Amino acid sequence: MRTSFEKMGGTYTLGEDGLYYPDLVLPKEEKAHYGKYGMLRKTYLKEHQKGLYTALLLEGKLTAHLNEIDDVANARIEVLIRKMQESQGINEKLKAQNQMAWVGAMNNIYNAAEEIILRELIYI
């Protein structure tokens, strides 16, 4: 009589102790290339979404998920920064005239854009 595991395509290996052990292998995952936002998402999932984290890990989809989140977050933050710069008139002319004002404004824009990214993509 075949077990449910065998009916689903699973196999067993005979151990040195005479017992049969299931051959369990995690699925192959894609190569990780995620950075800051992928790592933040991973930490959030581990600490606050343990079920989703475990499911993604066991299905071999965690790295793909983190890569996608990181790619989307980086692309979105670039767009947000550019749009905020345009709407606030932060440009190269200001940079040439008053570098400290330009740096301060850019820091504010970056921080605001990152808050949006964290709220919309990372901590959900």
C-alpha cells in the first residue's frame, strides 16, 4: 500500500538505522540580488508575518518575492524623488546657487519618498 507522500510523487531512502526517511528537498530559488528594501521586507515578514514568510520559504518563492519588492521599491523611489523635485522646484540651478539648501531639500525629499515606499511596499 502506497502512502499519501508516495502518491504525490515522494520517495523514501533507507537509513543506516533500518528506517525509511522521506526525501525532502526545498525547491530551487532564483539568485538573490535584493538590497536594502528586500532585506527590510524579509525582516518584516519574519517578525510580523510568520505564516507568509514560512509559506514563501517552503514554496521556494521567498527570494523571488524579495527581489521583486526591492526592484519595485527602487524604481518607485526614483520616480517619487524626481516628481517631488519637479513639484518643489529643486533643480541644478538651486544646487549651483545654494548647495546647502539643495542638500537639505534633497534629504527631505528622499526621506519623504522612502516613507511612502516603506508604507506601501515593505510594511504591508
